Amino acid sequence: MDPWRRRELGFVVLSAIWSLASAVTRYSIPEEIPVGTVIANIATDLGLDAHSLLERKVKLDYIHSKKYLEINKDTGELYIAEEIDREYLCPAKTSSFCFLKMDVIIESPIRIFNIELEIMDINDNAPQFRRERIPLDISESATPGERFSLTNAVDADVGENSIETYYLSDSDTFTIEIQSGSDGTKYVDLVLKASLDREKQAVHTLTLTAVDGGMPARSGTASIIVQVLDTNDNAPQFDRQVYSVDLIENAPIGTLIMQLNATDLDEGVNAEVTYSFTLYTSEKTQEKFSLDPNSGEIRVKDMIDFEEVKSFEMYVEAKDKAVNPLSGQCKILVFITDLNDNHPEITIKSFQSSIKENDPIGTVIAVISVSDRDSGDNGKVVLSIHNAEMLPFALKKSSEDFFELTVTESLDREVKNSYDITLYVTDRGTPPLTDNETISLTILDVNDNAPTFPQSLYTIHLVENNEPGALLASLTARDPDLHENQYLVYFIVEKEIVNTSMSMLFSINPENGNLYALRTFDYEREKEFLFHIEARDSGLPPLSSNVTVHIIILDQNDNTPLIVSPWRPQGAVIEEIIPRSSDKGSLVTKVIALDADSMQNSRITYQFLQITDTTLFSLDQYNGEIRTTRMFSYRDPRQQRLVIIARDNGDPPRSATVTIKISTVEQVITRFTETTEVPIEYDLFTDLNLYLLIGLGSVLFLLLITILVIIVLKCQEPKPSQAAPQGRNSIVSQRNSSTIADSTLISSDAYWYSLFLAETRKGKVVVRQPLPNGAGFIVSSIPGSAALTETSASRSSTLQ
């Protein structure tokens, strides 16, 4: 059987015996048994019918406690409803007994049974010290057997589960003694076994362990830190009994001869040492030397002359500051050494503190003399320049003990603007004495550097339609010279572009080099400017340099597309006439728009804005050709209205619209009354080379002669009574002649030329001829084999 079950059975038997001896029903259980564990059967122990418990509404009434138990109303079993902690339920350790009292109440008839549940302790708590670190201060003079009280540990458990004993970690110096109080509490004392010596071990670290009597046993630990307090049991000691020191004569007052250091193994005031001369030190010696009582420094107190005294003896005592002080002594021998005690001297006879950077090599800066009051080798001196290899100067001996300081290399103020020249003089004594003198030389500036720009070319991008006065760039030059040699003035190098001075277009601030635009630029007129900016300093003579500035005008979408074909006055409607018999794909007309902008801003696409019948016409979005998508039927109206929008590709885009009224007729007749003419003025090829223009002009001239001959021959044989069918690609444009003088089309010849080339490649002849009654011009693309036809004056339109 499981030990836990055996123990539980024992408790139940014990409770049954107890219930026979008293009117109160008692049970005993260990703490912290699992929730749901059955303690006893209440129905059996109280003589009740288990099947009637539910009907009689049995319940538990607790007295000043939580609801730790419950009754199974079906079986009458009393079981654990919440884990019971004895230390929480009975925190006081005045008694080893802990009871949980409750009443069992049943109805029909009402009866009350008293129940006491004894909670028995288990070893669930380990001993704990109030402090994990216990500090103790013990004098090293403490005698063995002396006792020191320690903080005891506590254990929340009771009885045999409480603290049983204490253990101390291994130590040759300390042990412990355990005592028991009247209530059974265990107390522990620390006992000194052997004498302490702070100089050997100043701190003792021990571990105290408290162990309880439970099964299994639990324990807790604490650290004992024993600090050994010092007593004055050590005298100060010098590292040597006799010290020997060499001292040169004429040593400056305050010169440190040596620093004594006596050590005391004690601590605190017992280790603080003071120094003093003993009675064995002569008064004359004490007049020449001083002894610092705290630091032990021995310094020169008065001038010492080798010829007067050659050695000194000093006796020094070191004493600690204890109540009963201890002391130690030593002897110091000071030997005086004769030496070269006169320093050489440097005298500056003549000196100019500043020279120009363009002064020639060999210029004398200073005249220097040296002297030494000693004689023999001690009076012979050597003069030198400190770091002479790094300086553009040298010493030149002019006479006995006189030197000239001269320039040996070209000077450049922009590299180094001043020099600190240190002169060293050394005699040949043993040991040698030295002296030094530093002179400061300033290099004066001359205008030997021209202004320089960071770049040789500045490329500045400027968007057209800029505001006048806009800042374009800051062109700052640098001049390493000083003062007026550094002050710069900026100006634009004059240059004329199309009879316009560059200073009329741009302006530069003469003081800071800020470049401004003086007027608004138009990309369609000026695309770039190239000129120079000059920076000039204010030196004598002035130096200057220039930089090239390249202004690139960037295009904006500031021009609206201009519809040049079919041409019409502002707001007018274009009328086009086509035969109803036109086949699918027949060219109705071609919309051509021009945009003065460039790149994406001039790329034009065409779209229908309004259309009467979307199934009848198509519009090429790139070349603007309007063609029929099917043949006309009798249901189609005779007039169609189209609104075409030409939009560029700028941001934001700009657009223009044209309205075309298309009329369909059964037959279109063209009448020629005057000689036709072709456009002869073109200005689109000005950028081609001369040879291409000559060749193209020759071809056009021959073609023009041919066309004129054909037209003359056709006009001599008119046939007014019979009209020939019009070519399918004929385009008739009409406008009111009264508006001709009011409108100007700049690029009309370009349009005629492009149309001329396109149609002549197809073997057709393109002509522009006046219509009857001066109504305008007609443009036709005529197949080579087709006859010219005639149209009524009322349907004609003009293009200029």
C-alpha cells in the first residue's frame, strides 16, 4: 500500500476513536494534501443515511475560515475543496496544534454536528536567516574562547520540522556553540578558537548552516564576515638602515634630495607614520635641509657650497600615531658633488620681428651673442637652433661669440605664417649647462596668390519662365592671401549675344559672387548661355582668375498646341465635303497641330472629344488622320460633327480643339479657274548642311517646273459641262475670306511641305490654287492618271 494512503488510513482510524470519546467529531490530516482527497464519510460517522443528505440539504458552516472542505451529498464523503497551508491557517507558533472548526447542518429535522479538523504539520518550509550576510568586527587582541552572538534562523514549521541544529564551515580560528531556549528555539554563538593576526588575515568569511529535523531535512545558510580590527603591535620599519645620496652644489632651494618611506603593517592611526630628526643630527645640517614630517621628503633648505662642506649626516626617526607609539630609525649620508655651476647666457643684440614672405635668401633676421662666466671647458659654449632641420633658418658665425640668424629657404606665408625659433646654448662642462631663448618671427603677406574657384566649369540648370532677380548660384573663389590681398571682387566678362550684352541678362554680386538672372528666359528662344566670371583680388598688382559658366535653360510646358490643319479662325467650324460612296478606310481629313515646346512637352496626341457617330469615323492618335471605319448607309445623316482635341504630353498637359463639320454629297466637282501654285517658301531645313539643301532645292525646282507645265496644259482645255469624279484623297477646306487678313499662321508652309512630300511619294501631285471669286485656295492630291475636277465656290475654303 502507498505510504501516503497508509498514513491517511491511520488518521481516519484515529478520528474514529476520538469521536467515540467526545461529542465533537474530530479528524486529523496533514497540510497541503491534494484537492479532492476524501477525509472521512460524514454520513457513516454521524449515523446518517447517505441517500437522504441531498434531500435534507446538508451543508458545512465554517467558523472564521475559508471554505477548505466540501461534502459529497450523494455519498456523504468529506473531501478537500482547497489546499490547506498550516502556516497560513495558524501563523502563531505558541502551540503545535492547529484546528479547523466547522458545523454540519442538516434539515428535516434540523440537526447541527460539531466537527474539528486537526491540521498536522509537514516539513514544507526551510530554515531562513533574517540576514543573508552577518558582519562581525573582532579585535585582533581578542582572546581564544571569547563568544560572539549570531542572528538565529527561523523555520515556519513546528515540532520536529523546526530547526534542529546549526553547522559552521571548516575554520581553524572559529567554532560555534548551540543553545536551546525555554520554547525550544535554537540559538547559536560564534566562539574564537585561536588568536587573530590582522596582518596575516584581515577578513574571515564563514558559512553558517541551519538544518531542521524534518524528513527529508531542509536547510538555510548565511555568510558570516569577520573583520579583524587592528592593534598597534608593529613598529615602523625603513627598507634600509643607511642611505647614501649624491647632491650637486648650488642645488636650488626646495630641491628634493630623497623621500623616506617607513612602512607599518598595522592600519589606521596605528599605521600613520611621522618623521623627525633625532638629537644626533647637527644643527648646521638641520639648517641646510628640511624634513617633511608627514611625507618624509628631505629637501634643500639653504644654498650648499661644495667648497664649504663636502658631506652631511642625518639621523631620522619614524614613529606611528598610536596611543603607545612605536618607532624605527635610519641614517642618511649626503655627498656634495662639485659641478659647473654657471650657466651660459644668450643675448639678442638686434632682431626684426617680421619679414615679408618674398624677402631673399640670406636676409639677416637677428644678431646674437653668447657668454659663460666659467673658464676652461666650462666656459666654452655651443649655440644651435632647436629642430634646425625643420626650419628655413641658419646661424652664421660673424665673429668671436657673435652669430647672425639668416634665411636659408624661400618663405611662404600661406604654408606657415609664423615661426618660434628656439636658440640653445650649451657649455662643455661636466655636466654641461644649457640655456635657451625663443624669438617669434611673423611672416608678412604679399599678393602672390591668384583667386581660385573650386571648379573650372559651373553648369547651372534654369527652368524657363523664371522670375527676374532669381538666384542662380553662388560662385565663390578662394584667395589664401591676407587683408586687401584676399578681398575679392566678382564681375561678368562682357560678351554680346545677338547685340545684347551679357550683363543685361545676368548680374553678379561683386562681394559674394551670387549670380542672378535679370530677366525671364524662354526656352523656345534661348536654350543656353556660355560666359565667364572673373574674380579679382585687391592687391598691388591685382591678381585674377575666371571660371566658365554654362547656363542651360530647361523647357516648361508653357505653349498650347496650335492646330495648323485644317486651319480656321478662332472659334470657327471647319467644313469638309466627302462623297457618300467613300470606301471603308478613306481619308476624310488630317488634323495637324504644332507645339513650340520640346521633348515630351511637344509630343501631341489626338482624340475625339465629341463625335456624332462613333462607328463611322476613326482618329489616329499620333498622326491625326481621320478615316471612315465603314461605308455610308442611307440611314446615316448627311452631316456629321466632330470635335478633336490635340493634347501635348507635358505636366500639366495643354490642349487645343477643332470642330469639323463633315457633309456628304453624291459627287464632288472641282473647278480650276486660275493657274495653280505650289508652296515654295520653307524654313524647316535651316539646320541641315548646305549640300542637302542644294540637292533638295534642285529636285524641288524640277518638280515645280513639271507641275506648272501640267497645270498650264490642263487649264487650256477646261470642261465645265462635265465633272470628273474627285480623287478619294482630296481634301477641301473652306473659310470666310473676310478673316484672311485677321489671322496669321506661322507654320503653314511647313504643313504644306509635309503634305506635299507625303503625297508625292504616293505618285500624286499636290497643288494649292485659288478658287473662283477669290474665295480662297484648294489643296488637292491628284493621282497621276486622274483628271482635275471642279467644285462650286460655295463649298471652297481657304488655307493660309
